[in-house]
Amino acid sequence: MAETKVRVSRGENFVDALKRAGIAAADRNAAAAAFGKHYNLRRLQPGQEFALTLGWPNQTLYQIADSDSEPEARLIGFEFKVDAENRIHMRRDENGELTARKDAVPLTTRIMAIAGRIDGSLYLSAKAQGATDKVVADLANTFAYDVDFQREIFGGDEFEAIYEAKYDEEGNVVSSGEILYARLHWRGRSREKGYYRFETDGRADFFDATGQSAKRLLMKTPIDGARLSSRFGTRKHPILGYRRAHKGVDFAAPRGTPIKAAGDGVIERADRYGSFGNYVRIRHANGYKTAYAHLKGFRRGIRKGKRVRQGDIIGYVGTTGRSTGPHLHYEVHLKGNPVNPQKLKIATGKKLKSAELERFQMQRELIDAMRAPETEAASLYAEDTDAEKSAL
């Protein structure tokens, strides 16, 4: 027997790669059938690798001398790395048939803590402290109801996170789990909030130290990474040329950027609507409605009467209707009257009480014990040389 590795080349499929490894045709086909039960063969990409265990039938010296070519190998064993947490193994059963199974890699969960000051952007600063992309995204999402990350984050603002990380048997970080605690000190360190992850009613949410939910009826902004290009109020219309009321705000963003539902609700319309082009309007609780205009298109399944959850993708940035370029026109209406989305103050979500609050307080104390002491955290902060530097 021999162990070898074969890497898929450009233009090859699964069977082609095994053929190049010298495996007999019958085994190639049997392996494809077994492997295909756990992995879509069409998803294989050039560069993906298989670990193979090969064997050869016994031959006499006469057979070896009489043969014009090397004998084809039998496939004894096979291993494929699906991702950091899963493997596909193939072995022969008691009847000699190839069978495959998908196995989870044993992982160890550890608690990690990061803290620092923002220099350039939250993303780059948190990454410099060792955070994964998922941790940075989850950290930002925790404050989606409080912070406009395009306009309210500055150089020198502080961040902190405690989160789960998963390690393989070799001690390598393979993925990150849930954020347990997140803190931001933003707007030139004039505002500060910290939130603890806590499960209630079968769902995980974030709560401040008093047990008040971080969640709001509507998100601060329904689009990530966009630039505020036009504010709420009277302005000179860029196409019509005269001054008129601008009943919403505009966010400039690349064509195709996902647009989120600002809150839970029911879609009242999703169609072409005059100068607004492709348009979505959602009815929320407490008399609020939100509208999204100039969309390139709607996400599949978005239609009148459909119920959506806060953060669901409803469409994509475009420039349909009366528009000078790709952007989202976003409106909020309260009982039929337009209100400024940037100055909206909506009642907060759930407040923990009684036994739930006591259980939360116990968990909060455990998380606080994991946090770095203030003196230690201070040493993690970079020197603030440009506090007014925007952190877009």
C-alpha cells in the first residue's frame, strides 16, 4: 500500500483526478458514487485535494515481465477536507465495497477577548487584534440600533469583544462562535454602551447591564457600507432643478448592494412606482412604515403581503426611476407623516424582569470576570495620534 495526495487540476472532474492517480476504472466510478452522496461533485474547484491510500494486486514475476504498463491501483482509503469542521472519509466495508461517511472534526471551544482603539476602521483595528471577519461583523451588528458606522465612528474610539473561538486538534483556529459581550465607546468617545448575550424565550439577544434589550423597532440604517449622499429636508432636486421637500435620506452605494428590512413587518407593495422606480414599502408596528426606492431589483420571494424579519434582504441598490446614479432612497413614516430616519428615537425592546433578570445578572457577572482589567486593557490601546480621523 501507499499513501499519496492528488490535487484537482483545471478542467478536471473527480473521476479525471482519480484516473491521473492511477486508480482502476471500476474503483473510480464506485468512489464517485459514494463520494457524491455527501458532496456535490460539481462544486469541486481546481486546487482542492484528496488524500488517497492505494493498493495493488499481487502479481507473479511472469505477469510483471509480460505487462506493457503499470498495474492499475485499487482505492483502499480516501479523505477529503470539506471545510475546517468537516471531513469525508471513504473505506471498504466487509464486502469490499467502497462506502463514504461525513465526519465532524473534534473541536475545542475557548473564550477569547480583544480590546483596542479604532485606527482607520473598526474592521482593520479589530482584525489587528486577532478578530475574524465573523467577529467583526457580529460586533457591528450588535450596535446596529445605536451606531451609524459610516458617520459616527472616529479614530481613537474604543471597542471590546469577548467571543468563542473553535480550535482543531493541532491548535489552529478554525472558526469563531458567538459574541458573548460587546462594547463600543464612540463619537469621539462621547457615547459608550456594552451589551451581553443572553438567551430568553428560546432566542439569543443582547442586553445592557440593566437587562434592557439592544433591539429597537427599526435599525439605524438599512444598508451596510453606504455613504449618506442627501439628507432629510428641503433641498434643490438634482434632476428637476428646483427646491422641494426631500422626505427621506439617500445612501450612495455600488449597484447590487443588499438592502435590509429595517424592522419586522408586512410588505405593502413591491413593484414599479413612478419616479421611485423599483420600490418596496413595509408596514411595521406602532404606526411606522418604511420605504425603499430606486432598487435594481427585488430579492426572490419579495411580494405584497409577505412577512419579513428585521435584517432580511429585500432588494438591491440600483438607479431605476428618477435617479442620477446608484443609491437607496429611504423613508420612514409615522402615522402617515414623513420623519427624519437619522433622528428617530423609537422605544426599546424587551426589558428583563424577575427570574429572567436574576439569571441574566448571574451570567453578566461571569462574563465581566472574563474581561481584561482596565489597566491591562489600556495597554492594548494604540497611541491616539489623530482623534478626529474618520473611521469609514
